[in-house]
Amino acid sequence: MKPTYNTKMGKESGGHASRRALGGAVLFLLFVLSVPFQPVYAQSSSGSQVYLAGSENSALNRRMITLLREALGSTVNIRSFSSGQTSQDKTTPVITLGPEAFTRVRQENRDVPILALLVDQSFISGYAGRSEGSVSGILYNPPLIRQAVAGKEILPHATRVAMLARPETVELYESLVDELPAYGLRARVFVVSSDNDLIPTLIHALNYGDFILAAPDSGIYNPRTIKHILLTAYRRNRIVIGPSQAYVKAGSLASTYTPLTEISKLAAKYIEQYRSDGQFPPPAYPDVFRIELNDQVARSLNIPLPDRQEIINSISERLAGSEEASDE
């Protein structure tokens, strides 16, 4: 005997089921659309996230990624920044390496929070001052006052500092000139009006100063000019301090510098404060620094060099003592 089916009942039951399923799907879709959109890359499964916009130096990028991962810890995921991300994600901080990386990110979106590394104060201060805490930086080039005090430690008898500047970069030294008397130094800026005036102006500066203090001014100190500057100085038994660690290898006597490890550690603190307060602290130098010395140049000029750590300790004490006196 064949089984019988109520086809009418089956069709009606199937219709009710289909309508219920469709209604449930519509309700679910309406619920999803009512939830505010959150970019999937704003948070990682292990914790918070930052983007990294690197420099053109791939070895430097790899080194900084390693140091930042150590400093930030395993709960922060570092992802490479790519063009187009800030138009969708305006809340995740972007760490940039160097001025070019900062400019690339900034041009894409002026609202994205940026922590700039490997930049100097003259580059980042204006952006930071206008950003209300959404832009800041860990400063890289050594502060000039620290460089000048380093020169004083190496040449204790020094009383006068000479500096070269182009007309548009004289302002780099203005605040320094006012600070130096507290350290037993006087300063004068010699303006180089054109390339042809560089060596004649340098000679005037060497006749005045016990040493030349070099700022990171690429119009004066660059691979094309540095050999002539150094040879002219040493022929007159004068030393050059700065402008950076790299120039010590070229023949400057000394320069202070900030290790990348310290930059990464301070960057991690800035990211943590941004996560907590929604604002970065103002741009600053890490407290810890090192000094690079050219022993060969010192020997050729008969300059006895103290131990590196002794120089660092003395610089730190002098700078701290001056700050305490100004606070009082």
C-alpha cells in the first residue's frame, strides 16, 4: 500500500518556513547595517595596532621594526603603512621614519595621528604646534647646546664658539647664542652669503672661535664641502664639533647622538600615552645619549680625549645643573 501525502499542507508549511527565513535574514541585515562600521585593521586579535611608514633605507626599516616590536611589546601589532589606508582608518597611529615618510602620510590625510621618528626639531615643531596633540616626534639630530657643551668638555680652555650659517638658517643658532654664557662660552654666527664665500667666511670664523660648532645645515655641511671645511680647520689647529655622528667618521672630532634603541623606547611611551589620553606629548629628545669621537684627529692635533663615559656624564651634569639654576 503506497503512502499518501497532503501536498497542500506541505506547500503551505514550506511557504511559511521560507517566509520566516526571509524575514529573519532581513532583520539580521537591518541589525548589521545599524552597527557603526569599524575598519577590520584598526585592532589586531592580540591587542592594539600601529602602522609604520618606512624610509627608503630598507636596512634601517628592518632595524627599527625589530626595536619597536621589542619596545611596544607583543600586545601591539605593527603593520606596514600603504597608500589609501588613512582614508579609511583615521584613528590608528602611524609611526613614520624620516621627513619623507612623514610628508607622504601627512599629504594623504591631515587628520591621521602621526609619531615622527628620525626628524629634527626645525622640521616637526610647526606641525606639532598646530596639531593639538595629534602629531609629535622623537627628535634625532643632537641639540646644539649639548654639542657645544661637548666641545667645552673636550677643550676645557675654550671660551668662544664660531658657527657658520646661510642667511636663511641663522635662526638655527639664535636661542643657542643666548644659552651659551651659562656654560662659560660666547658665540658668534658667521653668515655664508654664497658658495664662493664659504672658505673665506670659514677662515674668519676660525680666527674667532676655539672650535667650530656645526648644525645640521646641508647647504653648508654636505659631502661636497665637508673635506674642504675640515682641512681648512685643521690647518689652523681648530676642531669641528658635529653636525652628526656620520661626520665624525669623515673627520669631525666629536658629535653626540641618540641610539636607535632609546628612540624606540621613547616612541613606545608616546604611543602608550596616545592610546590613554588621545594626545601625544610634545616632541622631545630621549634623555640617554652617546658620543662619537675621532681618536685619529685628536692625536694629530695633540688633544687628549677623556673617557667617553666621563664626557657623557660631565655633559649631563652640566646640562642638568643649568636647568636647575634656571628653574630657581
